[in-house]
Amino acid sequence: MRKHTPLIIAAALGICFFVAAHFFLTAYGRCALIQEKLGVSTSHARLLKEHQEELSRKKREVERVNRFVNRARSLGVERDNWAYYDVDIQEPVAFAEAEEILRQTANSSAYYFKPLKLHVKTKVESNTKGGPGKPTVTSPDSPEAKEGDILLILKGSFAVRHKR
């Protein structure tokens, strides 16, 4: 029996080694899986926190816009309370008339002018620019052919508040 004792011990130790290796590898696999889940959970938590911060920021923006809209309503600045008139002037005018037209485009509490285009030029005299035998630059129907000091081109629209 003494002869077989080292073999039995070696076999028992071998079996213990394989059982220990099996448990170690199983535990190691579980640990790796748990670490992977932890990383995914941490990533999800970070994304959720960023999403929550973004929602909070958007909520603040919506509240700010709502305050602005409510303030605008209280002052009567609603689209239905305004009439819109388009302006399209392309004609020669006297200096005084041009000054009056441009003075009217200043904004006030009752109306607002939204300019799209403003061009002012002095009239070109076709008879003085073209020499003898050259055709005239302007046709009889063009704005330059009419009488006035300057050619005024003004495009835009007036927004006028309805009276209550």
C-alpha cells in the first residue's frame, strides 16, 4: 500500500488541479462578463445623463421661448394683430419726396418696415452721355425717362398694428 500511496496522492492532486482549474475558468469567465456588463451599464448611464442634461437644456429654452411669446402677446405682438403691405417703388422722385419716403420707413410703435432693397441713383441723361448719332440709353417707358431728381428703388413691406 505504501507503493501506491504516491500514485493516489498524485491522482488526487491532479483531480483537484483540474477541478480548481475548471472553477477558476468559470469564475474568470463570469468576471469578464460582469466587467463587460459594467462597461455597457456605465456607458448607458453616461448617455442617459447626457440625454437628461440635453432635455433639461431644451426645457429651459422652451420655457424662455414661452415667456417671450407670452410677453409678446401681452404687448399685442401677434401675427393676427398686424396688417402687411408690400412696397415696390421704382421711379424718379424729387429730393424732398425721396426724403419723405425714406422718413416713413423708420420704425415706430405702430408699424415696422422690413426693407428688402434700397437703391438710389442719380438720373443719367441720355442726351448728354451719348454723342451725336448714338442711340439713347433710356426708352420712353423706363423710369429714367420720367422727371425727377433721383431714381429711387425701394422694396420691402410694412407691418402695421391694428387698432384695438
